[in-house]
Amino acid sequence: MYTPIFLFVFTLRAFLGETEAASQHVNKDLASSGHYNARFHVYEEQPYGIDFTYHNYEQMSQFLRTTSLRFQNLTALYSIGKSVKGRDLWVMVVSSSPYEHMIGKPDVKYVANIHGNEAVGRELMLHLIHSLVTNYGTEPYITWLLDNTRIHILPSMNPDGFEVSKEGYCEGGQGRYNARGFDLNRNFPDYFKQNNKKSQPETEAVKEWVSKIQFVLSGSLHGGALVASYPFDNTPNSRICRSAPLCAVFQSYTSAPSISPDDDVFRHLSLIYSRNHGSMYQGLPCSPSQPGFKNGITNGAQWYPLTGGMQDFNYVWNGCMEITLELSCCKYPPASDLQFYWDENRAALIKFLAEAHRGIRGFVVDENGNPIERASIKVKSRDVSFLTTKYGEFWRILLPGAYKLEVYANGYLPREIEFRVVEQHPTSFNVTLLRANRHPGDEEPGVNFYNGNRDHVNRDHVIHFRPHSSGTNTASEANGGIFSSLSNGFNSFVSNWFG
């Protein structure tokens, strides 16, 4: 667990010393660049690119630092913490406002390589960064996206696992886990079942990160299948095996979907990715013994249930709409295939992020126009609440239709607002709350069972490093029994081999 803010990751002085050394190394390459574009802070004549090859931790870090130096008006590089072996968990912001939150405009994120041997997403994130910064100002859609969105990209949540993974290994578990042997996508708090796995440094870093920034939309990048999977990943009822060749032995056992309150939105988001992907929408299986997926999407628990997944945590605990993107049948395909995977995914990666601008947005303020932080927002009949930022901002992705918004804040009278969402543009409005004669410390009304444990410090307090020229997870409900333990253990075994 890092100390406020981000442990300074390893103390600001140490980091700046490392960054200065890296900057001096990169600036040797930049020194011969004779032309400098002051508008975008871009060194133009020195070649800048990224190869279709796998980049180890040092090479990935060097690319990110080089990008932050060359595109200082479009990128910010920061670390949210360290892996077990001390490798930084780098995040790059790509936006026309990389160092400061744009009030009223959403933050979105991608997280890749949570399983170290699922390597395609890691490389796609580096190519996405390169594509965004090099096309800003020339490609209108990307320019609009960066002018109106802050995109946070974590290329590798499990850098230790990647370092011991093997290129060309399409299945198996080597490198899947972190350096202590934990599956990071089974390591988050879970609403449905008790998760007693010891929380890992990488998991703690992500939990702290998402507690400080109100992310509206997120994608978690995986490999081993070709499908967009959406919440819920877990269910009160366990299934004995997951969808994979071994499931043929248990064909009589089928899982029902675990439906979230925002099932329509999650299906839409998954379809946005699938239909903009080169082939995912076809729903073809990776092998004859595996299932196909209608339109290339699936409910997570219907495919196979898991406890402690990241996408359910993002949704229930933080109100962030996250889906899981399985991008390749082979977990760690040959580098010669990376160009193909980039061509398949480029449009989908960009179109998906733009969905953060669908639905509603606005501010919650008091009668004097002052923002109200941590007001609880809930769309009626959708029992997952979310909180306003320190600026009183809120966003919610919704499909066209008529809705009611319920707004609560400690010390204020609750309000209910009717509104309509249209297809063409987000619906914008502000909510004014009137003070009530309530005593400090009174419980907020309208807290619902999906609210999660969100008593965190103020959001949006994230340190960006500007370049120079332990406990257990808990849940709301325990689940015991020998059958549950047996089935969870069997799922864990099979998951080493598939997806």
C-alpha cells in the first residue's frame, strides 16, 4: 500500500532523479532534431515510431518516457505503484489536457496484461498511444476525442508475469500470475462471495488509483479467446466448469447469465467493440471444441463465473462501466502476428472510448452554485450508485429513453429529476440541492446494496511526473461449503489453460 499520494511511488526525489537520467539519455537522440514545433511540443524531424514486436519492461518504459518527452502537450506519464519485484506500473494519460482534469469532461482507461502471459493487449496499448499522439491535429475524430476526454492507459498491470512468459505459447499458465503466484483477476473485492485471497501490491495500486479518479468507462484487455465479456462475472450460484474444451465433459451443466442493473448498457458497449473489430462480431469459436459467442459478446458469468474479478469491482465499488476484451485466441502469439491484431482492433479501441460521451453529464451544486462532492447519484431502477467528484461532476452512460435520477447528499434534501437521453448527443443538466436541517454525521438516505465500500479520499488527486528537456479482500456476503470450494478450485485449474 503506498502512502499519500502514491507513496510518491518511491519518493519524488528518487523518481525525478531517474526521470532526469532517462531524459538525458533520450535528449541525446533528440539533440540532432533541428526543428521544434512549439504548438504541440513535438520534435518533428527525429523519427518516432514503434515496431510490431514485443517490448520487455525496460523497452516499454523507454518508449513511454520518449513519448512523454516528445509530446509534452498531449501526454503525462505517472506510476500508480510497483509490482512485487519493484517494477513501476506505468500509466500514460493521452489528452489535450494531460496534466489537469478537464472539468465536465470524462476520464476513461484501458488496463492490459493483468495476466502476464496474455501479451497482445500490452503491445496494442503502446500502438494506441503512438496512434493517438501522431494523429492528433490531423485526424478529426481523434482530435475531438483527445480534446474532450482524458485517456489513461496502463499497458501492463503484471510486468513481472510478462517477463517470465514465453512468446508462442498459446495456452498454459506460465507468467499468468504475479511474482507471488496470485491471479490478479481473482484478487479484487467481490460482491457475491467472500474473497480471502491476500491482496497483492498490483491490485492495491489499481484499487487506490480508481478511488482517486472517477473513471466513467474502462476496458480490461485479455487473451485466450475472442469475445467482449460484460458484468456480472460472478453469481451467487457456482458452476463446476468454464466454457472451454474440458467443459465438453460436463455438457449437462450450464450457467445462467448474472444480470447487472445496467445490462442493456453493458451489452451495447460490448457490441460497440465487437462490431468495430475486424472479426469479433462473427462470434466464431477459437477451436471446434470451444463455444462461439453470438455477435461476439457474452455475459461473464454465463461464460464462466469467477470470484474477485476486476470488472465487477470497477462497476460495483466505483460506478465505472468496465468490460473485459478477449483479443486473441492465442495468449502470446508470435510477434509477426501483431500487425494483424492492431489492424483488427484499432478502430474498436477508439470507438469504444468515445462511448463515455453517451448518456448524461452534469454537476450537483448547492443553492449558491457551489459544487457538492460525494453526492450519491442513482438512476431509478438501476441499483448501482455512483458519486460526484470534488467539482460536483457526474456522468452516466445510458441508452436513449426516459429516466429518473435520484440524488442524495449528506446535509441536503434529496431530489428526483426526470430526463430523457437521445442518440445524437449526451444530455447535460445540473442538479441543485437545498440544505436540510440535519445533524452532521447523519447517514445519507438512499444508500443501496450495490453501493460498495467507497469511503475514499477526495478523487482526482493524482500526481503526474512532468518530464524534464496487505490484508485480505472482503465482500458483502460470505459463501462457504465444500462444493463451492471444489468448483472454484476446478475453475482456477482450467483458467490456467483457457482465457
